[in-house]
Amino acid sequence: MKEININEIDGFKIGNTQDYDAMTGVTVILCEKGGMAGIDISGGGPASRETPLLSPLTADNPINAVVLSGGSAFGLAAADGVMQWLEERKIGFDTKFAYVPLVVQSCIFDLAVGRSDIRPDAAMGKAACDNAMLNAPKSGIVGGGTGAAVGKIRGISHSTKSGLGLYAVQVGDLKIGAVVVLNAFGDIFDCETGEQIAGAKDENGNYIDSAAELFNIKAGENLFRGNKQNTTIACIITNGNFTCAQMNKIAAMARGAYSRCICPVGTMADGDSIYAVCSGEVDADINAVGTLAADVLGYAIKDAVLKAKK
């Protein structure tokens, strides 16, 4: 197994755009030829678009893009621009009347960070697609991770800045990578050592134990108050060949990274979601790919923290 650049995974292109005045942005993962996809939603407050498309009970159609953005539910407008960009290139489901791109999206809450009146829109969605054609994605305080932070049990002022993380590996002909927007309520731990690398801080700038702090919260208290809004959203991409149902399982297995690296995780104050998309080029074992999905996502989470510090 060797680490590779995520843009080496055939069938995908990744692009970012951001507004640093508003501290929000958009990341798009394009699969122009289509990709079978699944999703795992474990948070209590997801903001998402078209996720029922990924159910094994619906038509088994490949999707054309995954969008990860800021802006809370307002940010879902970014997918309109992605759809326009794809339609202009005749990419999507051919209805004989129009090409209808199949675009899914999830958003983080970043309205409390910069300007709450400026959110990702169709123009930003299109810009992210244009940048994806360069196929040179960067991690850090970019794209959907521009306004991200972690460890918010005491509010934004006691949190740690994070951002967008990327990581990918190759095993034989199989390639798999992860894109993550890390905006967690909980603290962040190194996937290799278990050491805390980001999270909530006390008045002296020292890390605190957010899980322990939960025991001081009264029953029924709204964790969304006090600038504590959160969500970690991610996308696993692979050149493996799987069905929609199998990609849902791979997305679920990838959630192991959240458990390893984020604590507390999946709370009612999070909208944690993980997409998984394949380009269908290499036959592989679902158990091996699901295990690798959790591994690369763990390293992408680490990347989101370390690159935000630079």
C-alpha cells in the first residue's frame, strides 16, 4: 500500500472555491461519467440534498457530483450551479428532453464564523466546477472547510480552527481516497497515536475533555445555542466496482474513522454524513475497501487539522 495524490483516482475531479470575507465555501467532487454511490448519515441535524437517490430502494442510477459546502441549508443552492455546469456539457440523466444531472450535497453550519448573509450559491457551485477541471485540489482552509472549526462545546471562541482534509492510497490497482470537511462538535484525535490534536480549549488555551463536559449539560439543553453549530461531512472515492447497496455499506464502514478520531461524535448537534462513490474500474472485496475507507478518512481528518494550522 502506498500513499498517492487524490487526483490520481481515475473518474473523479475535485475543485474548491471560497469567500474569505464571509468565511464559507464549496468543494465539488465531479464524476462526469457517473458513479454508483451510497451514504451514511449518523448525525442528528443533517442539511442535505437528493440523498434519497442513494438508497438501494430507488433507481440504480449513477450520480454526477457530490457537493460539500458551508452555509447551512442556505448553502444547498450551490448544487444549482453544479447542475447548470453539468447540463451545459450534456452530463446527466438523458430524459430526451434535457440532461438532468444527479447531484447530491451536504452542508456544514458556518454562519457564525464570517458573514451570515453571504452563503454558497449557484455562482460558487459553478466556480468550484471550473476549478475542478484543473484537478489540483488543495486541503486546509479552502472550499467547504473554509469556515470549519472543531471542539465547540464552549462555543466558537474556545474551539480550534480546522478545514478541508484530503488523503488517498493505492493497493495494487485499487485506489481509494477521502475528502472531509471537519466541523465537529467534538475533539479530534490522531488516527495513529490517539493523541488529541484539536478541540475545545479552556481560558488558558489548553485542551479540555468535551465528552466529560457533556455530563454538565442539563437534559433538554439546546446544543445549537452559543455558536456551537457543527457537522462533519465527507466523501469516499474509489476506482472500485460496486453496486449502490455495496457503496452504502462502504460509507457505513467508513464511519469507523469518526469513532476513532472524533469524540463526542454523531450528536444531535451534528449532521455527520459520509458519501461513498465508485467509478467502477477495478473489482475488489467490499470488506477490504470498507476497511480502507475508514483508514483514509482518518488520515483526511488529521490532514484537515494540520493543514488548517499552516
